[in-house]
Amino acid sequence: MTTQNYAVYRTSVSGSEAVGYVVNAIVWDGVTPYSPGDGLAVLADPDGKYLIGSTYTAPAS
């Protein structure tokens, strides 16, 4: 099983944490079921670019 780094970030505002605020960093295989919780999403971050407390901004599509 291959694992890599993922950032867990907010998809909705929570208190003083804005959308995109990185709340956690995890090592995950990307396959095993995992739910970050309501108002959160997971982003593959193999280079460790998104540290806890940083902000992820989704690229425009």
C-alpha cells in the first residue's frame, strides 16, 4: 500500500477559520475509507506545501 501526505482544509467557515484554512495534515493511502468531517475536504499534498494554519486556494477551473 502506497501512502502520501494530504492536507485537510475547510470548505466552509468555522469560527475564525476561513474557507481553505488547513486544519490538519495526514498520511493516507487515498483508498481506505476516510471522512475528514463536515465542512472539511482532503487535498493530496505530496510536497508538504500546505502546513497546518496555511490557506489552500483551489485553482480556477
